[in-house]
Amino acid sequence: MHEISLSVNGETVRERVEARKTLVDFLREDLGLTGSHIGCEHGVCGACTVRIDGTIMRGCLVLAVQCNGARVETIEGASDSGEIADLQEAFQRRNALQCGYCTPGMLLSATYLLSHTPKPSEDVAPIVTDPTVAVFRTRRRKAALWPGAVTAGASEPAP
């Protein structure tokens, strides 16, 4: 067992963890933060997306011990702070939630994208959010998630 200390959603956490425990398992099992989901366990599906020191990462590919001293933010923290309220509303309004399992990862990925590229093109959005690219299958959903990102000559999608 290893002692770790990290910030999770702004609160200092000190715990003992096994060396092989993934961050997403630590968040879910030890801290009860179940918004990040376990999907493929290979970093492909994006359901486990979290922010570590401000960068989106796949929680299934990071060990909890690697986060010693880090600042970890989950969907719960982003939602509770109100930071993603506009995106949550846009997802709901445009029916971009799909089944909802990957939605937390998509919201964190979208927030990251918009913080670095406020008006992304349709070409940029899937690159940043991949592998949660399933939500970008249609032009309507792309435009719904990236307000103002509709390419030249295209019209805004209907609500």
C-alpha cells in the first residue's frame, strides 16, 4: 500500500492505495465519485475522462499513485462548480446525451476544447474529443455541442 495526497475537486485527500489501482477505480471505490465510468479499460471509449492538473486524461490509464500531489477534477466537481452548466444545457437541449454513459467524459473533453479553442471548427472538435467521437456523428450534434462552430456557408441547426 502507498500513501498518496492529492486534491480532488478542490478538497485535499489522503489515502492508502494499492500500487496497481487505477485512478478511476480509486475515485469510484474509495471516494464514491461515480460520475467517471469504467468502459473499455484501454483509454479508447473516454467514459473515464477526468482532468489532472488541468489536462484531460483517461482515468483508466493512470494509476492513483501517479496522482500523488496532483489536482484531479471529476465531472462532479465541474458540475457542482457550475463550470459546465451551459454545456450540460446544450447537450440536453440538442439531445446529445445518447445513453448518458459517456456524457461525463464528453462534457469534460468539450470543456477542455472550448477553453483552448473558443470557436473550434468541425475538423478540430473530433480530434480533441476522440475517442468519445460517437457524439459527433451528425452535423446537428456537432453544431449543438460547439455553439458558433458551424463552418462558413452552413446554417445553424434547428433545435
